[in-house]
Amino acid sequence: MILICYDGSADAQSAIDRAGELFAEQPATVLTVWEPFIAMMMRSGAVIGLLAQTVKGDEIDAASEQAARERAERARRAGMNPQPRTVARGAGTIAETILSVADEVEAAVIVLGTRGLTGLKSLWLGSVSHAVLQHADRAVIVVPSPGIAAERAARRRREASA
């Protein structure tokens, strides 16, 4: 079983495409970890949390979960045999949730994308892929952002020709 983490971003789409190249025809779980709206708003601060009570959080949560279920189609187009899986983020981090699901589905490998953040942005924003790598007990494939990968390849070509 291949566990593919998918948040709808271009980076995650790239990870699905690469997983399709590497693991065509293999069974896969396409995981989207979503955060209940009210929990996200409450973590943002008390004033925003109060505002969240006036927003229809249940509708937002339902729409998020429905969108997540539809994401497995991209893995199917990439050649995988996917099953969608959505999990609400619990008390732990997104990385902890991913690792827990990897245990549940007995994943041989976890595939996820990364934005390739460095320096202060990486420290401030955190990195799900980094946390998964640091705490995983199985293989992890981190697919770099297409833009970052292109920049790095161009830099290597320039350095090799200099």
C-alpha cells in the first residue's frame, strides 16, 4: 500500500504524478488531512474564534471533506489504484495524523510534496514533510515543488558548465 498525502496544492499534485510514475497499478490511499473549521478558527485566537460562531463551519467542513474525496481521481489518472481517505486533524499535528494513518493502512511508503521552503520561512511555517521524515518508521518519498526542482536543475547545469 502506498500512502499519498494530498492537500490540493500544485506540490501535492506533483507528488501524485511522481507516485504514479514510480508505483503504477499499485494500491494506494490518497490521504487528505482536513482541519475542522471551528478548530482552525479557535487556534487563530479568541476574537476570531468568536467570529467563527457566526460562520457556517459545518458547511465549510462538509465542502472540504467532499473536495478531499474527489482528489483520488488525480491518482487514478496517474496510473494508481487509489482509495480516497479523509481524516480530520485531531489534537496532534498534521504529520502525526499522517503517520497514524500510515500505520492503519500498513503503508510501505509515504509520498508527499514539499514547497521547498528554506531559511526563516521554513522555521516559521513549519514543514509537514520534514516532520514526517523525522518521525517515520517506513520509507518516505518527498517530491520537491516543480518550480523549485526546475530552479535547482538549472543551477546545477550552470555550475557544471562554468
